[in-house]
Amino acid sequence: MSTVMLVSCLSDNDSSGVYYSDTAITAVTLGTLNRYTGAISSSTGNDTIVKTTLTGSNYKLTIDQLGRKIFNRDSLPLGTDLKHVTISTLSTKNSGVVFIKSLISDTLFYISTTDSLDFSEPRTLRVVSSDGLEHRDYTMIISASTTRGTTFGWQLVRKADELAGWTDKKLVPLKDSVVLVDQGTISVDNPYLGGSSLVRLGSDGYIEWTHTPETYDLWVKMLDAEGNRPPIKQLIGATRNEMFAIGTDGRLKVCYDCSGLSWHDESLDESETLLPTSAIAMTNWKYAPADSTDYVLLAGNSSADDVKATLWRKLSRYHALLSPTEGTWVYMPVDGNNRFALPRQEYLSMVYYNNNVLAVGSNMILYQSRDQGITWKSGSIYALPSQIEGTRATIAADSRDRLWLVTDTGQLWMGKLR
């Protein structure tokens, strides 16, 4: 009965201008979190620290009003910086004011959404009633994983008709999740353009953006001053500062500011006849040896090889706009002694996960590359489950270290390190 009374007390809405003695913390949301993970330099072999950010609101906090505790049920990923945590929203009953107790004394400090707070150990939050006569203390505990899993497992989430029957779709990451889209739609994570977005080439030939993928009905068309259509026929991928496409002339194009309005021919170190023309897949990741740089990997089928996939790579800087002459694509020829080349397939999907590149396609075998796309081996811990169904699969990873896979029979699989 006390529980029912407490919930009722916390849910009513009183008019402003009146001061109350009762109060409580009713909601807490974490802000942007920093995460530091290790990577191995391909040139030196040394360990390098890579910084990324997490959307704190995706990690829900539970408030135990009876036990007066605030905590996250799901641990934050390994490497999350708990010494510099921000709180984006903090709601209270009856306009109570929240303070945090010092780690070394009983001094109380007012909490602002701009503060960087140390939650490497449990902290005491005190909410004071609006009349200043009462207070309630909570113990807030933020936990993060301390070990990286060494085993990996797939779990069948569901099988759905709306996910079945596709031939030319793909999974892309979006807002700490994934979404199944048409092949010509890409995901762009550019904080200067509103964060994670979907971008596509519309039926009328213009670039379109959306920030509301849940409804897919608020697409914004990008038009330059003259209203010209961009010279591209298919978007294929993006980094933080660049979008890539196949042009109407068959050449590889780049847009340096991710607006989709201004496109340039990419620089290649080999003949453009070696570029993939079908089953095109692209992925990228932070390149540890260089600051503010992404490693971009492009794969697919070309007329140059009937057996093996064709691969190209590029180092993409994103701390400044590049000129059309910088950032050359490098062709990755397959050595004749390489017994572990990525095979040519009718469909291909790639993702970067846990310092590996994973690829899967129409032969329903998952390939793993530990050397940035040079060799590809099957039979790793990421191998597809025996219950897999279908003739092709697409794969993507979200920012919560989960791997997602959808087959053309509608199976949705989730994989995670444990």
C-alpha cells in the first residue's frame, strides 16, 4: 500500500506559486558520454587509444523510490569515462532542487546540466523541497563494463514478414540503432548537420535528407541556387565529413561537406575500370595512427575479376574540408599467394566490429578480416548460426556494441560479445 501511495504522490501536478515540503527525484537522463577504447596501429603495431562518444539517453536510469537509489540496469560499454559524466535532464517533484555531495566532505553542490561529474564511485544526490524544510537523499550508481567479452553469440530476435523478400536493401546504423533501407540510402553521422540522418537520392534525382526515420515522411530536398540535379546515380556511403557516390558518368564521386550539393571526382591510384560496379559495400572506422582520420573500405564486383571481390581503401580526414586533390583511393590487389581473398558474390554487406571487418552476402558465409581488408577468413567466433535461413543477408553494428543481421526470409538476428 505504501508503494501505491508513493507513486500517486509522485504523479500529481500542482500549480506554480505554491511551496511544498514533499519532493523527490522523478527522472534522470545522462548526457553525452566519452568512451576510450584501444586499437592496434597497422603501421607500428602499438596500442592506440581511440575516443568516441555515446548518447547517454539510450542508457536508461532506474529510480528506486523506496530504496532511494538511482542506477543503470544495463552496464555502459567498456571504456566509458565515468569520471566526466554529464546529466542532460533532472526532474523533481514540486520543483525540488537537486544537489550532489562532495566526494571528500559533506559539502553540497548544485547540479547544472553543464557540469562534468565524477561517477567512478557511488554519489549522494540530495533533493531539497521548494520550501527548504525537507530533503531526500538518493545514492546514484553508474556502472560500466570492466571486461571485454571473449565469446560471441547470436540470438534470433524475431522473424517478420515486413523484413522478408528484399533483394537490394541493407542495414545501416542510425541513432544508436539500425534500420533496413533501400540500397541507395545511406546513414550520415555529422554533428554539424544535426547528427545521425538518412540520405537518399530521390526519384527526381535530387538528394534528400531525413532526421525522422521512424515515419519516413519528412524528407528535405537539397537544392542549389540554380536547382541543378547532382551528377550521381547511387549513394554508397559516408564518413563524418564526406559522402561517396557513383556518378552518372560511372566515376567515384565525393561531397566534402556532406551537403549533397557539390560533387567532385575522386583521385585514384589505379584505373577506374577496377572500381566495383555491382554488389557494392562500404564501411569505415576511426584510423588510430592519425588524428581526426577515418579508414574507408570499399568492396564489390568489377569486370577485372570473375572470382574475387575488388577492394579499395582511403584515409579520410574530417577536422578540415579537403580539396579535390587530397585523399587518394588506393587499389588493394589480391596477391596470388593469398588463399583468403573475399569471394565475388551477387550481394555484399560489410561492417566494422570489435576491431574487425566483417562481410556477408549471397553465399551466406560470414568472413572476418583482421588486417583491414587484405585477408578474409570464415569460421571465426562471428560465424552465422546454424539456424540461419535465406539466400542473402545484410549486417550492421550499433553504438552499443551490438551486431545486427537481417536475412531475406525476414529473420532478425542480434549478436553481442559476452
